[in-house]
Amino acid sequence: MTRSTSIYKVALLCSLVAPLPAFAMQSDTTNVLLLAITLGGFSLFNLLLNGLFYFTGKYNSRNFAKMHALIATIPAIIALFIALIYFDTAGAISMNIGVIIVSIGLSLLPLQLNLSATKAPGKRSALIIALAAIALLIGAYYVAPIAIFGIACAHVALISQADIKVKFLSLSALAIGYGYLGYWAYQILQYS
């Protein structure tokens, strides 16, 4: 037996044995990971929105920061109810509670950013937010739930400024975002 033949046999054996721990997962573990990945993805995109709104001066308004924090905690509260209702084992519930606590902490970040926000919204702030909405909608072409964040940015840009270019970009982003989200929901209902 040559050296290259033995390397191929070892590689074949490793590729057959490597996925065995994945097959041993219980349904609770899979559900915990699914919930953690979903909530983690939401928290990541919410952090991107936090940075966008902070650097465009939107957190200069205390009411805007409160509203953003309130809306951002909704998915974590829904995940808490899902964890308490659908998970039976203490390990699954405790792992989910940990992820949910981190998500709530990150969702309340706008309130802290409001305390240090010194920059007022500039002339181009609404345009930057509208362009971010368009960029998020382009990303939603690959991962559909990102459209929710694009819609949120478009709404913020729409109420921020009376410039006709920004209003046109915002309304276009809203029409595309809601249309795409509706199509996505239709596809889910169609195949479920």
C-alpha cells in the first residue's frame, strides 16, 4: 500500500466518522441552536443599526432612542415565551435564557448611546439612512429577513427629512421591502 492510498483511506474514514456527533443531537439541542442563531443574527443587525443611527445623530433624540430600544426588545421577549413554552429540559431553558439576556442587553444599547450622543443629525443623515435601507434590501435578496431592517431604515429616513430625493428613495425602499417581505411570507405559507 502506497503512502497516498493510506492518506486517502484515512481521509475517507475521517469524513465518515466526523459527522457522528451531529447525528447524536437531540431535538432540544437543535432548537436551542436555532433560537440562538436567529436571536444572534437579529442582535448583530440591530448593532449595525445602532452604529448607523448613532453616527448619523439620530440618538440625539431621547424619544427615538427609547422607541428603538422598545422595538428591539420585542424579538427577545418573543424568544423568551418560546423558550418557556416549548423547551422541557432545564439545560435548554437555561441556555436560551442566557442568549435572551444578552440580546435584551444589546437591545437596550440605544438608551446608553443616547447619553453620549452629542452629534445632531446633519443635512445628509436621512440620505445616508435611505442608502443603508437600499443596501440592506440588496442583502435581503440573499437572506430574506434582512428586509425587516431595510424597512426600518426606510421608515426612519422617510420621517427624518422633507428632501424629495430622500423621500423617493425611502418610498421606493418601502415598496420593495414590503413587497419582498410579502412574497417571502407567501412562499413560506405556500410550502408549509
